[in-house]
Amino acid sequence: MPRDLDNPYGMTFRGRERALRFVRPYRNIGELNPVEQLKLSRHPFEVAQAVIDTYSKQGPEAINAVPGEQERLKWVGMYPQRQGGDAFMMRIKVPGGLLTAAQVREVGVAADAYAEGPDDSPVFGNRYADLTTRQDIQLHWIRIADVPRIWQRFWDVGLTTVQACGDSARNVCSCPVSGIDAKEVVEAHPVARAISAYFTGNREYANLPRKFKISVTGCLEDCARVEINDIGLWPAEHSDGSIGFNVLIGGGLSDGERMASDIDVFIRPDQAVELCRGVAQLFGELGNRENRGLSRMRYLAQELGPEGFRTALDERTRFTLDPAGRELTDRYRGDHVGVHPQKQPGLVYVGCSVPVGRMHGIDLIETARLAETYGDGGVRIGLDQNFILSGVPEERLDDLLAEPLMAKYSPFPGPFERGVVACTGSEFCRFAVVETKERAVKWARNLDAQLSAAGSGGGRNGDAGVIRMHFSGCSASCAQPQIADIGFRGDIAHVDQHIEEAVDIGLGGSLGPDAAFIDWVTGAMPVDKVPDALVRIVGRYQAERRTGEPFHLWARRTPREELAATIAGSTAAVGT
């Protein structure tokens, strides 16, 4: 992409500053919450030019001098780290998870050049990037003085951080193998990119009551997790035989988790942008701007109900809403790890396991080289914190698998390393109460060493033996523990006369045809007791499971008190 000399940073904004009416912003006290007030006092997009002109030159003290400016930084993809001072997290949007080799290389260069912390992690070292559960990439330890030059380099390869955070449309997720999956019935990635392009930089829809998450998939396996998004589009067949999407509304995790509701709407792919615009208008006008804890769209969806939401949406869209078609999704797929045939004859894609999503900058640069050398130059990020190399000719596969990087991020990992996911945790996040990523990796490797022989398979044998463990450092659920086989939520435990880091443990979550959130079985277990508890509960599952029975179904049929006793190590764990 040639550099635009009039806009070298990619901070392009359009539209009117205040387009959405606040039709029903209040519920009880009749006053906008403080974040809503600061968004009206200065449009969040204004922070972009301030970073370029002022903060990068004067330092973080200049940011702190402007009321609400740390909050506005989210609209250009930045959060202050918990360390404070001149240390920021930067989030890069990757619509649908699809990257070019040039983009991956540039992210790797940025991680290696700008994301160096003061100390090395004993597990991960330094100068790394994190792949997220929403197909973003995050960098840490970014200094404010470096931000304009990072933006400039990103814009040169078509990347942006605009609205990767903040009360607006976040990164639009999609099936990471859209366009190459042999079982895809409608190509979703162009739809995801079109939706993202509409909202990114659009002032008119940049002030919503809270974050606004969209996911679209055209495959049959719900790997894009549409059921836990504010808008979920998944494949359906209309009564006239055409293929498009049914619309789900109001899913989400965190406190008050909710599966999205079917609002009885079918859309064609070319109607997706307008549908999402209409929902954003509805949310912006009717959403709760008084109580930030109840301002997510799932609460509005619950308040209106499916029929009421559909009626309100019909008033705001520029086409007539058709009734829902026949739903085509038939299962849930947790990842794309392993070697899989593409729909293009003679080509395969290779899904590589990145435990908890953390990769060194140098490794990202090497990933770009492998994509260009062996594949079609594409790198795809899944919602499982892993990456995929696409367009690999079958005759080049063995050479690719022999590359040293494939040993580090293996397509054939142990089943527990393959299934482990973790959020940023207290290492960087101001909300987390426990460290997550280092612990999650250690726990997964411990289980692989002790128990994987009883249920091995990894990438060579589909999902056989894979138990998905998701670890969130607080109740915000960035690691999506509610949909995991085993979920962890950061907590604190009072032990004797002191406080220790701890986790709540839940079992039995899944999406797809048998979707259900986990049951939180045990509260506030000190983290040093968790490894043995995991060996006990997984060992019991391996001993008791029926043929072909996945962990989440075993956990649901086993009495809750027995599961809790097994985790605790009680002798009364197993009933008769």
C-alpha cells in the first residue's frame, strides 16, 4: 500500500460527530454515567491527533492532564497497563483474522522493536505479541512516543488500531478458514470485512453505550462463536432455497452471561452491513447510558425480548426483515489445529498451536516467511489464540513441517496444550486479580506429561482427547471461560492470616447444538492447589467416560457435588 502523504498514520475518520439520538438512555436516576458524559464533552476520535501532536512529544503526563483522555485512548486501540507511567497495551484489529505475510511481518517487527518490558518472563521471555480470542493482536510495554511511528508502519501495510477498544464496534470476527473450508456454505470473510469497514472510523456509530461485538460465519461448525456476540450471523437456507444468514442478538459473557437470541430474521450477504448498522442504531438510541454495569446490548435484548427487538429493528433498517430460514449449523468446532484439506484441490491449511496465544516478535517474522515460502502468503488467526498457514501445496507439506518453527508452534500438540486459552491477566491488566498465562501453560504441560497418553490425539486425530481450559484473571471473561470444558476465573482466597491468589473452577461449557455455560463448581481454590485438582478431575473423566463422550457432556451428567469433591480431593468423590 503506497503511503498517503496527507494521512500517513491511517487515522481516517468520517461522518457527523453526534448522529445517534439518545431516545431512552435512562432507567432509574435520570443521569448519564461519567463515561457517557466525557464522550459528549470531547469526541473520542479527537484523541488520535492529540497522540500524534502532543502526547507522543510531551509524554504520558500530558494525557493525564486532560480529563477522560485515558478512556478515549481506547478508541485508537490503547489501554494504560497496570504498571502505569509510560507503559501501554496496543491492540491491532484483524477483521475475520485474515492477515497477509507483510502484515504479520510488520507486527513482528513492532513487537521486537517496541514491545520490550523491563524484565524477562521466565516462561515467555520478552518482546512478544498476544493473539486474542477476538482475532486481534496485542502488544505490551508500548511507549507513547513510539505510537505515531508504529501507526505509520501499520498503515503502510493496511493495519489499524482504530476502535480495537472503546464503546463502538470492535473487531468483527469470522471463521478463520473462510474461503478455503470445504464445508463452508457461504463465504463469510468478505462480509466481516465489509461490516468492519463500515464502522471503523465512522463517527456516527462510535459512541454506543458499551462495546459492540459482531461475529459472522458461513461454515457449519460455529467456530466463530456467534452465540456469545451482540450480533451473530450464522448460515441458513431461506424458504426460496437461497443461502444467507440467520440473525442472533444479545449474546455475551462477563457477569450476566447470556446466549444470543434468535430474532426470526434471515438476511442475504449483501444485507449484512445494513442489518448491523440498524442494530447499532437501535442500541445507540435505546441502550442504557445510565448504569454502565447494565449497558451491554444483551441487557437491552433481554429487556425488549426477541419480538420487541425485531420490531424495533424493523423500524430502523432500510429493507424488510424476512423470517428466519432453516438453520444449517450442526456442531461446534473449538479450533483448526492440524493439517486439513482445503476446498481448492491439492492444497491444505496447517493450524499451529500457540499455547495461550503468546508469540515472540521474531517468531511472527518467521511465520511470515513460512507463509510466503510454502503457502499462499496468508496467515489466519483463530478465535482460539492459534494461527493457520493457508494454501500449502500437498507436495510442500513435509518441508513446511520440518521447519524449526513448526516444532515450537506444533500442528500436533498435546491435547491440553492445544486446548489452553488465557487472557492477559494481572501481568498487564488493571482488572485481573491473578496471573494467568504463565500458570495456564504450566498446568497444560503438566497434564500433557501425566495424562495425555490416556486421551492423546492432538492435531492428528481431530478433537480426540482435547480438553479446553480457559483462564480469565477476573470476571470480565476475556478468555471466555464459560464456554470451556474447564473454566477458571480469578479470585482471592483467605488462607490463615493472609490472602492468596485463587480461582473459581467451572466445568462443562460448550457452544453448538448442545450449547450451555459451565457450572461454577468450586470457588476460590488457591492456585497452588489447582494442578493436583486438574489431574484428579481429568483422570476421573478418562476413567468414566463413555465411548466418544466429550468432557463437557460427562461433566453435565456427573452430580455437581461429586465433581466438587473430586476437585477438592475428598474421599467421598465418587458416588455409587
